[in-house]
Amino acid sequence: MRCVRESGHLRTLHALVFTLHALAAAMLITPSDVGAQAVPRPYDLVSKQIIREAMCEPGAYQLLEGLTRIGPRLSGSQNAAAAVRWGYDAMVSLGFEDVHLEPVMVPVWERGDIERAHAVVGSGPVVPLAVCALGSSVATPAGGIEGEVVEVHTWSEVDALGATAKGRIVFFNRPMDAGHYNTFEAYGEAVDQRGGGPVAAAKVGACAVLIRSMTLAIDDVPHTGNTHYEDGVPRIPAAAISTLSADTLHSLLDRERDLKVRLELTCETKPDALSANVIGEIRGREKPEEVVIVGGHLDSWDKGQGAHDDGAGCAQAMESLRILKELDLAPRRTIRAVLFMNEENGLRGGREYAAVARGDRHVAAIESDAGGFAPRGFGVNAPRETLDLIARWSYLLAPMGADRIIEGHGGVDIWPLSLQGVPAIGLMPESQRYFDYHHSDKDVIAAVNPRELQLGAAAMAILAYVIAEEGLEAGASQ
Amino acid sequence: MRCVRESGHLRTLHALVFTLHALAAAMLITPSDVGAQAVPRPYDLVSKQIIREAMCEPGAYQLLEGLTRIGPRLSGSQNAAAAVRWGYDAMVSLGFEDVHLEPVMVPVWERGDIERAHAVVGSGPVVPLAVCALGSSVATPAGGIEGEVVEVHTWSEVDALGATAKGRIVFFNRPMDAGHYNTFEAYGEAVDQRGGGPVAAAKVGACAVLIRSMTLAIDDVPHTGNTHYEDGVPRIPAAAISTLSADTLHSLLDRERDLKVRLELTCETKPDALSANVIGEIRGREKPEEVVIVGGHLDSWDKGQGAHDDGAGCAQAMESLRILKELDLAPRRTIRAVLFMNEENGLRGGREYAAVARGDRHVAAIESDAGGFAPRGFGVNAPRETLDLIARWSYLLAPMGADRIIEGHGGVDIWPLSLQGVPAIGLMPESQRYFDYHHSDKDVIAAVNPRELQLGAAAMAILAYVIAEEGLEAGASQ
């Protein structure tokens, strides 16, 4: 990226020629500017410097390039181990303090070489279906499993199947609801199928499940994600099916009486392995024992490159510290970057961090785990008074349109901390494109815009810095 | 896109299985919800219906698919004529009223088959440079033109060249300033080089100009755009050079004494041709003679597909009417979709519309011409009292984060209307990615996200509808 530095002579001599397009510059005026506020408010200047630094030096994007070069980073994999080393080295290179690894045992699940399915219509055509194993799934028997298919959309439909489900494949085909503005809401309404499908189907005797991919895109890319089993309920194979293949299968079921699907998966769960959270910080200049966390999760699914989920969050967390250091903004309290391990299929890193850190005083935890898109604000999981204290600073985020501070989700990795009463704050980017990529081969760095990624880092840096300076105690700032 | 219809049984039975991810749904709570407002405000329900319709039916995206299939649509080209027919047919198909063409004469500039440049270092290597002719440029002499190169960044540097510029190629290499959050501001500061470069360079005797492409991306794609000549000043050839090639040329100039650039362009300006604005409307149910415009421009540069610039705006304008019709929202005043011709290199369509429509009563004109990205709000070019009247309705746009109503640019095509006192309102999308694509081969439909495009259409539909219902007169709503 190129910046015209403020001190240069270039800025003083521009725009002698009028063009209609140049009028667009007027767009930048914000409502507060219109009111002609002459007196800058606290941290106004600092936050503008942070935004400018983030826009001029694409530090997060460069970090993300390094991380995604490793490839996908499923917990316990060699790539995940490489990512831990990468994170450690990067934090050391950036001059963070107290850089260290926090050991954590993680589950190890491997996809195996084969994941395929096709529909067989009588003795007729064979229609390939795009599928991938869901995380934690067991394999099919060698050579695959074949069964008639029953399509369902609701849990009551599953229950109503009763004995008719025996030996069949249950096909969960309730789509994410495109009608929501916030795609996370659509996800939240549909993802119960992925998590709970295998247990519900196994309880009525099904031999396997297919789950419509959790995406709003209609294409032939299956989206993985974790699923669950229950003790005492048979563990049956579970696969995601692309939205296009789901539509194909739906049509086939509509018009063919004699239809079976054959599914073959070779995934397996192995013994837990040693991995680690990666931690580094800027020590607080006055209250080093009080900590504000910025974080993301270092593991990803074993599809694509885990660029948006959650390479972006790791890169932004580290970048937010780099920016503060670059601007010589030594915070009153410690700001700590944490790259959590194993968000996707175990949350072991988040739990371990919370357990180990129980003694520390955490003022707040900020996580980015909703994609590297232009930030719109933050969701806050904390009492109303705390939210109000945070929302005081929203004007600092307004110059980049990230000033929406609302009640909401903090982050999966910082959920265990929130159970200890730590305010959990989640970066909230524009959500329209996230589930196009999420948990699939499409989640690669080419899908990340450098400037949007940098804006998220700037938003985290601003909020972390002002909380580290001011704290979140009601009343006097300290 | 898939929607779970409100009335379906699907929505009532979801989410029986708890997952951590589902917590993300809580993100949707907005500040006004937190306050637990029980009583809906005016148009709350209608605007939510509009947003939902836009998210469920990708009408704008389908229109854009049709339009971009034609290819780029430079004024006076066969493609532009095809686009006029397409627009007319589409409006008829959508059931708009009074669909008609408004004739307008447009300039005709053709790029020609050749546009190439290379740097020659002494008798040594030849370094190819990625260039394209700027719109309105004259050709080089057949076989090209060769000259030494002088790099400049400011107008005073050009003036200071004096006689030393004679016979040389002036290379304008002041980058867009990445440090701005709003990329239009960076564009507005740099685009004076493209518009004014040829005249300024010709005045000191230069034989041609190269202008650094107006983009924040560093790649090898040149970005075109219009330039200008002045009577009495020699017309010299003008080309945009990609940012990577600009950096290469800068480096070569730094270290090579004996460097020349050869530039060859075969573009030419032909006689004006007949074209048209495309117009259709929903007649107002009470005050049909009062008009709210929604528009975009139908012409594009002759690179890529003109998808973001401004196929998106045309598609959104038409889609906003489709949505209102689909929801049976008959507006009090007329809402008129206008696809303007010749924004890029003449503004003839915008001027013609304003001239012809002088007798009508235009309540407001809304244009989308800043890309099909997620909307953030609207810029308003109107007196402060009018802006305040519009800003009353910002809460209707808040559910999709498009509630920023600020002083600013309305739109190039509606600028002539604004000179007649018509409030000019510009859709303001997130700007980070726009100049990656703008005026280049990269501006294709693959760069447009359907949901982001639809949100812009929803924002236009909401604002157009509420203005058509309520008017923009201070005091009583009517």
C-alpha cells in the first residue's frame, strides 16, 4: 500500500484541476464534523493515527500471507504445529514481550483420503454428489455404505420417522435463511442440523446422515464443521453436502422412487496430541498485572487455508499490537495477543487459557472470529453497565464506520473467560460474504481484501488501547 | 438465494440443539432493540419487508447478469446500444409504467487495437509496461512515439520543468493515498493528474503523458478514465500505466541515465452518435406529477464489464422498483428509474434529463454510482434542512447498517438536477474494494457479491419509498 505521508509536500499541492469525480471526496464528512466540533475529544487523535497506520502498512495482511502459506491447520496436524511455531516466531520478530507457548492437549481427527458420495437411481444413472466428512465423524465401513434416503427439515420430522428410518440415510436439508441481513443469524438457525443430526438420526436407526452445507451460496463446494456424538447412541457417519448437490438430491427424491445414496468416508479420530496457545504482549506501563486480551484462533478446518476463519483474527490481533508499538503508544495496562488453539473441534485452547489465567485480572477480552471483512462494530457479552462504558468510545470507531457497540456474542475462545466474569467483546465485521467461504476450500487468502482486514485490526487496536488506558470500572477513569 | 418464508413451519421448530456457534445469533440485537421499544415506528415494518425481499430474491444480481453479458458499454458503441435495448426490455418485463427512451447525442471515442508501451534502456533491455489509453486521448503517430521520461508528482513540478520538458514524456506518479479510510477521498486527491495531466504537460512542450493508475491495488492492471484537452493547447497522447509498471518505471528512472519510453496508441474520437437514457416508473397514486428518481448510469468504460461501475447502480435502481411492486407498495408520488447514458465521458445523459425534466417537480434524485458493495448510508447534496428531513428516516436503514446520512456527493448524473435545486442523494457503499476494480478489466460480475448488491437496492427502495410517501417539505408530512 502507498501512503502520502502527512509531512510531505505532495499533499499541499494537489487538486488544482476540478473534476466532477473529485466531489466524491465530500463523502467523508461525518455527522460530528457537520456540527463543527472544534475541540477534539479524548483519543480522537490517537485513533486517527491508528487508522492511518493500519491503512498505510498492511501488517495483518502480510502476517496472513505467512500463515496461510502453511495451509489449513486442523488441531493436532503437522500444519497446526507449524502454525504454532510461525506464531511464536512472528511475535518474537514483532518485539512482543513474554512470548511463550501455553501447552494444551487437543483432539486429533483426520479426514482420510476418501470422501465421496453418489446417488444411484435404480439400475440407471449414477449422480455424483459433492460431499465432505463433518469433523469428528466416524468413517463408513470400508467400501462405503448404501441406503435409501429420507429428507427432513425439522427435528420433529426426524422423530416422526420412527422405525421407518432404520438402515436409511437421513438428509437434513433445511437451508440457511437468506432473508436475514446478518448471516450469523441464518447460520445460528440452521447449524443445529450439523451439530445434532447424527445423534437424532442414529436414535431412530439411521445408518448415516447428509447435512446441507452451512452457506448461502448455491454452488458445488461442501462446507465442513464439527458434529457431535452422544454416549450410548450409535456413532454413524456424517457428511456435509454442497448446496447444489443438496438441490439435486432433493429433485431426485421428488421424482425417483428407487433411489439410493452410497457414501464413503475414511476419516478417523486418533489419540489426543500436544499443541499450544501462542501468547505475547505489550506490558502495561502502570498496571502490568491487569490484562486486555486481543485474540483469534490459530487452528482452522482442513479445507482451504483458514484465511477468514480465523487466520484473519490471528493476524489482526498481532497487528493491533504492532500498530500500538509502531506509534509508541505504551498502554497503562497490559495488552496481550492470544492465538488460541482448537476452537473448531474442542475449544481446548480457550478452556486452558481461562483455567491457567484464573489468577490474573482480565479487564476485557476482544476476539476477532467472524472474518476479515470491513468492521461494523463490536458485540459485547457483559453486563449492561460494562457495555455502556465501552460504548462511550464508539465515536473513536465512527471514522471507519465501526461504531456499532451492541449486546452480543463475544467469541467462542473467550467464552470460558466470560464465564469468569470477564467482559467478552467480539469484532463484528460486515457478514454478507463470510459463509460463502466458511469451512470450505474457498476460504483462501485471495478472498481477503487487505484494506478490510486492516480496518479490523485498527478497530481492535483502538478499543484495546482505550480500555487498557481507561479500564472498565464504573466511575473514575484510571 | 433461499429463504425460509415467515409463514412456513420450518421457522417454528429450529434450534433444539445448542451449539456455541449459535450464540452468534445474538449479534443481531441492535441498540434500539436493547431499549425494548415496543411500539414500531413509522415504516418500520415496511422497511423490514423491503430488506427481506431484497435478500430473498436476487433481482438486482439477475439484472446485472443480463447487463454484463453484453460486455462493456462505452457511449456510442454497439454494446451501449444493446444495453439501451436491454434496459428498455427489462423495464417492460418488470411491468414499469411509461417506459421510454430519452434520446441523447453522445461522444464516440474508440480505443483502437493497439495500446502498448515499453521502456528502453540504452541499447539494452526492453521492459514492457502495462498501459491503456485514457478516454478522449488522441492517438500517437503511427508506429508510436518515443521520448525521455520525466517523473512528476505535483503541478508545480510540471511548471518548473519549463523548456526541459520539450519532447519528453511526462510521467505523473503521485499515488492515491492509502491512509484514508474512504477511498473516494484518496481518489479525489489524485485524479486531478488524470484529468489535467495532458494539458499541463503539453503547455511545457511534452509529447505525451503517462498517468499512474487510479487504484490502491498494486498490480499490473491499468485503469482507464477520462482526460481533457483545452483549445489552444496541443493535444498529446495520454495513457494510464499500471501501479506495478509505474513502480518499475520509477525504479528504472532512479538508476538508468539513458532511458526512453516508447508509447503507441491507436485510439480516436469519431462523430457524436445517437443514444438514450432509459426511463420507467411507478406512477404515484396521489401526486403522480411529483417525482423521486432512482438511477445509475448505463454506459461504462470499455474495460471489464462495467459491473460495479455502474451496472450495479442500474440494476439496483430497477430492483428497487421491482421490490416495491412485489410488495404492493404503491407510493404517493411517482418513483422513476433512470438509466443515464454517458456519465463516463460527457455527462450528456444527465444534462439532457435535467434539461427535458425542467418542468417536472422533482422531490429528490437518488443515484447509486459507487459500486455494488454493502451500503453504509447516503451522502446528501442539499441544504441542511433537507438533509435533516432525510436523516429522520435513518432508523429504517439501521437494520442493515446503512444509516449514515451525511453531507456529501449525490451523483454525477444527478448533478445537473441538483443545480436546479433538486436534492441529490448518493448511495454510499463500503468503499474499500471499489478502486481495485474501477475502470479496469477487473470490473466484472465475479467481483460483485449478490447479497451486498441487494442490500444497496433495499436501501434505495426504502429511501425512495419514504420520500415518495412523505415528501421533503419541512413541517407537515404530505
